[in-house]
Amino acid sequence: MSKSLPYSMKDVDYDNAKFRQRSLSKVLNQTILTNNVKRECLRCSTGKFLLVIMLFGIAYLIFTPTRHVSSHRADHAIINSKDNVTVDTSTGLRRFFRKPPRLPPLLTPDEMRTSNTSVHQIDVDASKWMGKQQQVREAFIHAWSGYKKYAMGFDELMPLSKRGIDSLGGLGATVVDALDTAMIMGVEDIVNEAGSWIETHLAEKISQKGQVNLFETTIRVLGGLLSAYHLSGGASVETTSVGPKPIVYLNTATMLADKLLVAFTSSPSPIPFSDVILRDNSAHAAPDGLSSTSEASTLQLEFNYLSDISGDQKYSLEAMKVLKHIKTLPKVEGLVPIYISPQTGEFSGQNIRLGSRGDSYYEYLLKVWLQQGANQNSNLTYLHSMYEEAMKGVRHLLVKKSVPNGLVFVGELPYGASGSFSPKMDHLVCFLPGTLALGATKGMTKSKAMRDNLLTFEDLENLRLAEDLVKTCVETYLVTSTGLGPEIAYFHVEDYFEEGYDGGNKSSKYLNDIIIKPADRHNLLRPETVESLFVLYRITEDPKYREWGWQIFEAFEKYTKVSSGGYTSLDDVTSVPPNRRDKMETFFLGETLKYLYLLFGDTNVVPLDKFVFNTEAHPIPVNGADKRQ
Ligand code: DMJ
């Protein structure tokens, strides 16, 4: 293992049976009383000395009267069923042979006070977070109200100019992206409005609209419909009373997927074309002839689930061809270039990063495997192996620490493994801590996974990296004057620093570690950091992740809320007041507010071991929960 690695074995404290505390009797059995050792012991004078000490110890236990740690405990030492207090007069000898009563431990008045306080504290905490969760719900209602007023049916709201814009092909992307968030939050009016709009308008738009991007349409629109199908009741007879019947969502999803399939079937390789012309049933490559690696490999959760619920395997078959094919391509320690050609099926260029065009390739390797129930024997284990190899590659080639304060970050290799390292990290990379944590415990809590001895060395390394990285993501927010993160941050390392590009918050410890260049200072209301906070909170149960999430939410409220309705992107997070950008991205409703809401709420809602979130935060049940037989 290379010395320069920040993630070396010595840093990891892990639970292994070998290092667990053993009981005194086991220790005695296995050491002093083992025959050979005993013989050796008695032969030497130290051994004899130890034996004498041991005999004294036993005699002390037998012949000394009972002593209690606290007088309160002594008073209540044995209380019989009639509430008579009996004094413990047993001699040491009787006590020595008596079995201890199986009573719950008694508490001192002090302990009782603290224990009551902690029960009380739990209640106070729960209601504190419930209150915050309600504020997120209010924010969602405010975002929707602006969209509904000025942009209903358009892809996105321009909240400052108070109009709509079709920036994603015109399928009403905000409606579909927001729908399952409204379902999870229980905002019935919005479920009704969004649901009726889908029922009335979406099918017509799907048949008549022109060019859409395969990836964006799959993760936002198809993903949103599929999740709405499940959350509104799916195939079960009991459906929610609000909004259209689940079959409406399924039929619309099927119609859309039938159109999108042409991107796969018309490509000369297993890599789909990036764009589809809906009304023509045709597809083509992007102008440079290339597809983004992340785009081609971030379709499978959705197409697999559609096959499960429709009973038609063609969706899954086409989408899975991509991953099966990528499996055969050469990689750099599991890492892949960010472009791939649908013409040849080969990667193009050497640029490796986990930011734009690379990110969700790694996310779906894990999640598609998890979708099948994280089965070690399934025919998808190759995805888990690819994921593990890639994460090892990340730790080896892309993870470094900043100067002077050692923030752990993930950089880029723009010229491949033999080229120089760039200490640049897109906000998009902040999905990674959540994915790493999810991959480590497969969605269960860390404490349960540790208790059941389920974590491998790799898992522990990944979990540790997840915790370090999410802190870095949060620090890119806290270092700015607005408390909101930039689109891209650079990190000060030994051979790279640029003066004068700090985030503006002079009280941040990391002012000199994080560099924010003028062109990278915008904030698009992106979800990745709060997404990882949500996953890390669910897995580690550490309340600091909620506290950080709340700070971020407050900054969104302060700087991005538009009083007439909606929230807006910003031009520059380092200056106050920040210039506003006039765009509310669909993922603010689909992802950012959903993850914040779930972060502050009951951990049983959308549990991570029963659902995988697609890359646009639409939950899909694992293991074909409502599969057609
Ligand atoms: C979303 O559309 C998805 O999360 C995607 O994977 C990356 N970009 C945006 C959010 O930032």
C-alpha cells in the first residue's frame, strides 16, 4: 500500500472478534489454567507468587461482608414482591456461590434524574427535528406555489421573471420530479395537482414533443413516474385515495420508455445514443458523436424496475447491455473516462473524474446490484466487484488532503493515470459520501452492521472516507459568505495554490484550504451534499449530519427564496447579497427538499435497506417488491 495514501490500514479502528474483550473466566481458562502453562508457572518463582496472589484474592471475596457502590443501591438491594426490604446479611461465602438475581439494574437518584432527562431530551430532540421538517415541507409548498402560478406544465420555473421555460424537452419535468416528494411529505393538494396534470397532459406531450436527452428524461420523468406508481399503491388493491390510480403512472411510464428504447435499438453498439426525437421515434448522438459515460450507465434502475412491474423484459435487457458491455472495457483501477462512443462502444479520451459526466456511473454500479437485493450469488455480482474495484481506485488515485488543514477531497485525472492530478472537485462529487456509506452497510445502520460483524475491511475504509468527504462538502458551504456551496471548488495542495479566491467567510478554519474561482461561484440549488448528509445520518445516526443539513437549509431560505413564489439559483455564493440567476431547477423539488425532509424525519420512512433512490432521488423498491409474476 502506498505511503501517500490518506486511507491506510493503521487509521482504521475496526471491530473484529479477535480484539473483543473476553470474560475473566475465559481469560483464566485460556491462559493461567491451561495445563502446560500451569505447569510452567508453578515451576518458576513468579508463577508461585502469582498463585499466592490469586488464592488471597479468592479468600478476600469469600470472607469479606457485602459492600455496595452506593448507599442507595444498598437500601434497595433486594426488594421482594411484597415490597418488604430485606437486609442482605449473606456472608461472603454464601454470596460467592449464590446466583445473582436477574433484576434490572437499579439507579441512584442522580442516575434517575439523568435518565429521565435523557428520555425527556429524546422527546425534545424529536419535536425539534419535527419542527424543522415542517419548515422544509413549507419550503416545498412555497417552491411549488411559484411553479404552479407562473410555469405550470413547463419544465422549469424562472422565478424572477415569473415565467416557465422548457429546458428539458417540454415534458413538464418539474411536475413529475416533484410528485413523489409531495407524496412522501403528504401534501395532498400538490399530489392532486401534479397527478391530474400527468393524467391529462403527459401522454400527449410524450407523443408530440421533439428532442429530449435520454438520461435526463429517464432519471427525472421516467424515474418520477415509477416512484409515483409505487408510492401510490403499485399493483396492490389498496391504493392511496389522492390523485390518479397507480396504473395511470405505469401506463405513462411504459409509453415514455417505449419511445426512449429507440436510443438503444438504433445504436450500432450496446451504448445508447444520447438524444431521442420523441415524435419521430428516432435517436441520434450528441454533436461530438459521444455519450457521457455517466449518462449511458445511469438508466438501469429505472428500466429494470419497469420490466419488473410491467412483466416485459425488453426494457431491462436493453439497459443492462450497457453495463455488461462496460464490464469488458479496459479501465484504470476500476476508473473510467467520462466519454464513450455509441458508434464504437469504446471509451473516448482519458479524462477521469467523479464529477460531471462520470458521477452516477459509480453510483449505479452499486445501486443496480442493491436493487436485486444485494445478493452475493446473483448474476449481478460483477457490478459489485466493479464498484469495489473503482472505490479502491478512487482511494488510491483520486483522494488527497488539503493544505494546511487536511480536508479530504476527491480530485481529477484529466489526462489519465499517467498525467498530472487536478485538485478540483465538482459539487456533483458530493454524491459520493452517501454512495460509499450505502455500499458499506447496504443500507443498515453502522451499529447494526458492526454488531453483526458484517463490515469488511473495504467497507470500513469506504465508510471512513464517506465521513471525511461529507465534512469536506459541508466545509465548501461554510467557507462562503452565504453559507451555500459553489459549483466547483479547488483545494490548496503542496504544488497548487491561488491567492485571493477564498470563499469570503473569514471565520472559517478552511479559508486557505478551499479555493473558489470566479467562474465556479454559482449555486444551482443542487442536492448532492444534503443527499449525503441524509444517507450518513441514517447510517451512522450521528446528529451532526442533521445540524449541518439545517445550516444549509437556513442558507437556502435566506438567499434563494423568492417572495412571489419559488427559489432561485445564485450567481455567486461568495458575495452578500448574492446575484440571483432566475432558475429553479427541477431537482430542487425532486431531490434537495426531499432529502432535507427525510434527514429531519423518522428513519423508518423510505428505509435504505428497502429502497434505492435513483440518481434523481426517486425511491424504487429493492428486489422487485411489486414484481409481476
Ligand atoms: C440531478 O439531475 C441528478 O442528481 C444527477 O445525477 C446529477 N445532477 C443533478 C443534480 O445536481
